[in-house]
Amino acid sequence: SAVISQKPSRDICQRGTSLTIQCQVDSQVTMMFWYRQQPGQSLTLIATANQGSEATYESGFVIDKFPISRPNLTFSTLTVSNMSPEDSSIYLCSVRSWDSGNTIYFGEGSWLTVV
Amino acid sequence: GIQVEQSPPDLILQEGANSTLRCNFSDSVNNLQWFHQNPWGQLINLFYIPSGTKQNGRLSATTVATERYSLLYISSSQTTDSGVYFCAVGVWNQGGKLIFGQGTELSVKP
């Protein structure tokens, strides 16, 4: 299994500011994924973060708005830039655990409210 | 891209009742997972089940890959089963990213 810690767990942010979310995993993983869950909605993949290379963004998400870092095999950050109320969401970090039958694990999520 | 549809969108049960949740997907997949999101937002992996049947306590799941659907069974439901159940699918050659259905919101009443 994999234990994933995210920080912050919750935050209230002012419009126009940026916030960085941290994701720490208790084991080395090749790929980490960042998802967004808007209120009452399902999860949507923002990007895939590989160690040592640029993140791969899904359609509708751009690096200028959601820059991602992946400095090593256990850590990643997602920044939500120039926030607006539409960015109010849960942001979730996810990893694939090879030693658990390809199970996908999620962090507890970071609840962001933009006012 | 792959489409994922879940039904029903909402379900209200009395404690002790059984239920079946369905997930249909539009293309061949080799990764299918069921998740439970509790009222605090925590997403818990229930099953990794690209095919076949698995059971874990009161929960079981069956995926018929050739017919592109999966079922999640909840027996003797408890109030702690409340929350949203998501089906998510993917293809391993895309690295493990998942496409989520819209979820089934389950409310179990005492």
C-alpha cells in the first residue's frame, strides 16, 4: 500500500493569489497524478507528474495556471495560480502502487475555497 | 476518449438493505477501480477489478470486461456506507491515469 499526505488539508484563499499544495508519499513511485474535484462533481485529472521530466497536462489545464514540481520519487507540488472562485475545489494527489496489484491510492485531498 | 456512466445517480436505503451499483464503460480497459468517498472527502479504494469477481466483507464487485460493465454490491448496508461511490477506468499504457464516472450518492438511513 501507499500512504499519501497532503498539505494543506483546507485553506481559504483570496482572489488573485496563488497557493501551493504538497503531496508526500511514504514510498518511491514513478508517477504521481493530480486531480481536481469541483463542488458536487466527479474527479478530473489535471496532470501526470513524472520525476525528472515536465508534467503532462490534460486538455483544459495549462502549466501557467497549474505549475507542478516533482523533485524526487516521493514528493510533488501543485500550485494553483491567480485563483478565482471557480478554482474552489478539492485537489487530490494520487499514486499507483505496483506492490498492491496496481491499486491507485489517493491523498486526503486539499479543500480550497477562494473568496 | 473512454466514457464512464454510473447508475443510479442517487440511492436512499434503510439500514440493513442491499444494493447494486452499476458502471458502464465505452471501450476496452485493463484498469477498473471502485472508490468510496466519505462525507469528509476521503477517497478510499474498494476494489481493483478489471475482470472477474472479488469480495471484501459486505462488499463485492463483478466486472464483465467483454460486455463493458461492472457491478458493486453492498449487502446489509450500514449508515457508515453513506457517501459517493465512484467507478474509474483506465488503460495501463496511459500510465495509470483514471477516468471517473459521475458517481452514485448513497444515503443509508438508520
